[in-house]
Amino acid sequence: MTRKQALQRAITLLSESPEYAEDVRILQEISDELPINRWSDSSIRDAVEQFILDNGRVPTASDFKKRGMPPHTVIKQKYKTTLKEWLQTHYPVHKPTYEERKEKYTQMFIEEYNRIKPKSQEAFNRDKSPEIKGWQTVANYYRIKSWRKLLEILELPSYSDTFQNRVPQKFKVNFFLDVDLPFLNASNTKT
């Protein structure tokens, strides 16, 4: 439990009795201004943990510029390290590697491709779920620019109906050749 959570709980309990109205008001002001004057190790950790509870994620370096968070300089002076290093040590967040992202996006692409069975790259991008990356993202991981080449590399069937749904048609073509070659006639008359 963070200090802010404990304070909020105390405020909730005290607010049930009208005689503590002034105390509740002052405690609420303190809660809004937490952490107070200086940053101790516990107040820094409380601020970070409160941020995680409020936002559902570990704060980034830019989040430390917001009100209620310790400034970068406090972390530097207190822990003799940069904010980024301190966060990585105490609140590590796994960042996927290039290969992990490639595998993840490829797998998602294949599942989505098999689900919607698109006839073209435009149909895939139009019909895919919003959380799925476009086909170009997956193609970039394989250093290709062609839809057909991507399908070939991933060994996916083509759902294009290029020849499947066509009705055979017969055409009759007539050619008329009207040759007017005066120079042939002129060369034949000279003898």
C-alpha cells in the first residue's frame, strides 16, 4: 500500500464522522500535494507505484516531468545514476527484440490472413482487425515489397480469383487488309 493509498483510506474513514470535517479537508490537501517538501526513497517509490496504479504501466522518463513525480535531478542526486538506469534497475520493462517482434507480427499476420482469406493486399488491410499490423509491416521484416512475394515466403495460399470465376468467352475477329501500294505498280511498269 502506498502512502497516498493509506491517506485516502484514512480520509474515507474519517469522513464518516462530521466532527472530523476540517481534518478531512486538510488531509485531502496533503494527499493532493504528495509527496511533501523533499523526496525520500519511500516517497519516490510511492510516487512511482501510485503512477503505476493510476496508469497501468511503468512511467517513462517524460512522465517524471509531471506534477507529483520526482524530477530527474532528484533521482540523479539521490541514487547517483540516471533516471533511465534507475527505472531499468527497479522497474524493469521487457522490450521485445527485433526477432521477437518479427515472429509476433508474422504469426498475427498468418492467423488474420487465414481468417479473412483476402484476395489482395488492399482487401487484407481493409478487412483486418485494428490491432493487426498492415501487410507492409510484415513485408518490411522480410525486406520485401511485394504482396505475392510475402505470401510465397510465408507459404500461404493465394485467394485471388484471377482465373477461377471467369466465364470462357469466344470471340470472332475479322481482319480486312486494304493494301494500296502505288510504288509497287510503278516499279513493275519500268522495264
